[in-house]
Amino acid sequence: MRRRFALLSFLVFSLLACAGMAGAAPLDRDALAGLIVPPYALGEPVNEKGVWTLLNSGGAEAGYVFETGPLAPLPGFSGAPINMLVTIDRDGRFLDVRLIAHNEPIFVSGLGEAPLRAFLEQYRGHSIREALVVGTPYGEAGGGSDLVYLDGVTKATASVRIAHESILAATLAVAREKMQGVASGPPVHPDPSIDETFDWAELVKRGLARNLKVTNAELDDGFKTTIWARDDPEAADDPQGLFLDLWVVDIGPPSIARAVLSEESFADLQRLLRVSPDDEPMLIIDGGRHGLVSADFVRNTAPDRLAAVQDGLPVALRDADMMVETRRDVPQGTTMVLRIDRRLGFDPTRDWILSAQAVRAHGMLKPEMGSVHFPLDLKADPAFFLRPQTSKALPPWQAAIVDRKWDVAGLGILLAGLIGAVGPGMHRLAAPTLLRPARLAFLGLMIGFVGWWGQGQLSIVTPLAALRAANSGGSLAVLLYDPFSLMVWGASILGFVLWGRGLFCGWLCPFGAMQEFAHHAGRLLRLPQWNPSPIWDRRLKAGAWISLAGLVAVTFLAPEKIETAAEIEPFKTAVTTLFQREWYYVAYAVFWLLLAATTFKGFCRYVCPLGAVMALGGLLRTRSWIPRRAECGSPCQLCRVRCPYGAIRKTGEIAYSECFQCLDCVSIHDDAQQCVPLVLAQRKRPPIQALAKVEASA
């Protein structure tokens, strides 16, 4: 009957999982506009995924605003994404990260949202091109690494990792679509160790010096069919003359700079680069009429007749304000050294375009200006550059393991010891003189190390989140963010096959251990013990199934209420926050502990929804591991009477779905001083002295 009820509950559980769930839609304009921090303002939508342009105080485009939920819906521990509003400038630098909505259990009512909001403030000023990782109380940061560490939140490391990965994934998605080159990694820089000798002919042959020639005829052809077609008499008089004879040489690599500059100019360039090590210098020479700049040009500013683009985005050019002398074999003409900041995403080893602008004026008093552009494709030889080998952030699940390696190792030893003790060593552990002290010592470790220190208290929130992820086609990768709890889950699932629910409920649950200590304290204080009658015990045990069914219904019918509903578990209060919460949560948890002093593990037996899930998992049990005798139940009832969980029937049969693996019945079974069949058998034997006399007479 009970097994049929469990299977029926499982079917209800699965049917409810088929209910559809609607994802949260991006915020509308009014809601978003209220979240933008002045002097910035919200611009226009870029796409239907919640990406908007960001405007500066002058109304010019300054960056992008977007929500992480629609772009990177990485599920949290509640099964729902953490939605944040990210504001970045055009260079991929974070201006602001703000929390919009979440259902993370630890922040809903445990720690409150303040620590999460404080965590998000750390992104301001950092760039998407930096290797940003979450540091935790368990890890070590710094040590000369290129990684930029963001302080995690104690007791909520897994949740902030989820938030962090959501921010990076959403920001990179925007950068790849709208800001090419911004997220291409650390900038390259010239390799000073390369020392080759070149002459001008060799530079041209190897493509290290590029040339663009534009004749006057080609210039006229550019203005053909426009009103400016006849506004350059000089071009008309000399069609084959050169309007533009442009040479471009990247003189960042020392070997190339030495090949084109005089010794004095080379020394001047090196002094400039020591002051501005992130600038890439370009030598520009024009032997034609173009002249590179207009008469109104001001030194040390952007050239007004030259422009550059890479990946469709403008590249900022700036005059280096250097008068240079070139070597004799270098073409002569108007010379200029431009510098480009590599930190802004410019990579000279990838394709980029330098354009020279030709300008003509039509009319006398208020001339109308027209222009055409002549592009030159450029790309530096990567052999002359170094790309820094920066530290790469580990995948989140690997980083979580590294950060908690000692905790994980300690837990692994603890779990291996437990499985060995209750498995092959079960009968030795069940010895009457050893069982109670060993059990209490282990349960103390569960409370202190696994619960309060390691934050390994399992919760019904996790299977409900997994159910939501399975229903919506989401990923369960979020479980990898907390390897400590995942190990406890793994041991519990292994326990399903070997012992049923008992391994977790009897040994691995910190709150269950607290209740057991409360029970022993009640016995020491001689408090009256109250246990319901067998009939009421069976009725009350249905409460766990009712609470589980209610939580599943809330998960799919009112998901925004699930964190409140999950407070039926006092685990967060007693274990996660160590009773540092509002008084009513503390009073609720204390109530169950006080009840445990008079009614053995009342919460575990009659209310716990996670216990119901464990009972379902216990259906995977493959063997009856508790030893029984023919006399068990008929006539002997000792084990049944002493079982505090009511897990032994009058027939002597073990109800494994209710067994918490305390081993008390195993201890009785193996003890010749307690087990009634053994005691009676011993009484029927002749005394040892009598046997000796019989043997002697024989």
C-alpha cells in the first residue's frame, strides 16, 4: 500500500513537471530608463533580446544596456535565471551592473540581497577583455596572476558564480555582435627579441611597407558625375601625375623601425614608446599632392585627412608630434608618425584599413564640400609581435573544485569512511559499545564540518530546480558550481541503491543530526517523551508527501512563491545562516529542535519534503541489507519496539522507505545479550562445566 502511494506521488510529481512555464520578458522602456544612472540615458532598442543603446549627456551613442536573463538564461539553484542589468561603454568597460530579479534561496530571505548587490558593484571600471574570476573564502587570489578577482559572498559562492557567468556570457554576446575586437583578448605588442636587418627593398618585398598610388585621373574619376568633377584644375592638367603616393610602415617592431629611420629618429621613437608602451606607431609618407592633412591641422591631434577602421569599427588615430628623418633609400615626401592605442582593441596583426580622404570645394562665397576616400588594406606580420600568454579563467566547475579542494578532499575522506563503516564494516560498527559514540561523533562532524563550515546541507530546492530545468530544456550544470554539496548528493544517490533513503536521512543530513542531539539532550534532562500511536504515526507520515506535492505545485503554478514555500525546511535558518535571520524563522527552526527533544525527529518523519524525495529514491534499493531471523516478529518484537522511526512492522519486516539506517536493530540482532532468539538459544545449551564433565567421562 505504501509503495503504491509512493509511486502515485511520483506520477503526480512527473505530471506536474509537464506543465509549461513562461520565461520573464525583457523590461519595457520606462522600467529600463528608471534604472539608468545619470549622466547616461537610454537610447533605442538594438534587438528583441533586451539590448539597447546607451546615450551620453550630449545624446551621442556611448555604449549598450542589456539584461542578462534573455541573453544568458543560466538557471540558478531555484531553476530560474538571475536577471541583471548591465551597462557597458563602447570599449567594453562595465559602467554599472544592477540586480533586477532572482530567486536564489540564500539571497531571498537568508542573507538578504545586500551582499549580492555589493558583489555586483565590483564590476564597475573593469573591462570584458580582462580575465575576471570570482574569488571565494576558500581560494587564494593574486600571486602575480593576470586574473582579476572579484570577492565572492560567503555561504553563497555557487550563486555568485552563476551570476558572474551570466554577466560574462551576456556581455560577450553583445560584444561579438556589436563591438567586434573588443573581446578579442589582450593586445599584441612588438617582440623586442627579433633582430633582423632590412633595407627598403626587402621591406617592400615582404609586405612590411605597403603602398597606395592614386593618379589625378583616378581622382577625377572618383568625383565623376558630381558637382565637384571640374573643381581641381591641377588634376585636369596632369592626368598621369600622382595625387597620392602613400606608403605605410608599422614601425612598432624595432627591426623595422631601424630599417627606415635615422639613428637619431629611432632613438626619439624609443623614448616615445617608453612613455606610451601601448601605442602602435605608424610611419606615413606621401609623395603626391595629398599632403596627409589639411592646412587647419593641429599637431598631436587626429589627422583630418586620414581615417582607419578594423572589424567595421573606427580606429582612433593620433599624431605622435614627431619630426623624423628617414634613411636615404626610403621614399621622400610628407612624413608623419601616427600612433594607435592597442588597448582599445586595435590589433595590427589583423586586417585593417587606412583611408586617405580627398576633398574638393565647389563655389566661392560659401563653398560646398565633397570628398572621396581611397583605402589601403593593411596587416602587420605576426612574426614580429607577441601575444601575451595570459592566465585563463578555469571553467566555473573546475574553479569551484580548486577553490574548495581541501574541503572536497576532507569530505571525500569522510564519505568514504562512512560508506565503508556502514557497508562492509556494518556489523563491527553496530557493536553496542561502539555504535552510539561513533554515531554521535560522526553526526557532530556533519553539523560542524559539512553543515556550518562546508554549507553542504541539501535542500528540496535543488531537486525542484532540476525538475524545472528538465521541463524547460535547461541545463543542470549549475549543480557543478557547488562541488561540496554535489558530493553529498552523489553519496545519497549511491545510498539509494545500497541502502535506500537511510544513508542521507540517517547520516548525511546536518539538521537531522541536530534533531538527534536534541533528542539525546531531552533524555539527559529527563524530559517526557511523546510518540504518537502506530495509527497516528502512519497518518502523520503522510505529511511529508503532502508537503512535497504542495511544493511541486507551487514550483509550476506560482514559481515566484517557491522560495517562500521552501521555508517549510528550517535548514537555511539552522545550517546555512547559523540562526542569523529574522526572529520568526529562528523560532520556527528552534520549535522543531525543541520538539525533537520529546518526539524523536518529528520534522524528519512527518514534514520533511526532501525526506519524501529520498524515499522515492529509495525505491532503487536493490537488496534487503538488514539481517533478520525467523523469530523476528513472531514471537520477538524487541527491534520493533525499540525502533524510534517506526520502520519495523509487527511481522518483523523492515519498511525501508521509513528506515533511517541508525543500525540499532542490527546492534540488537548481533548482540547475544539483547537479541531474544540468541538469549533463549543460549539458555537451552548445557553449561560449559557440564559439557566438560561429559567429555571427560567419555
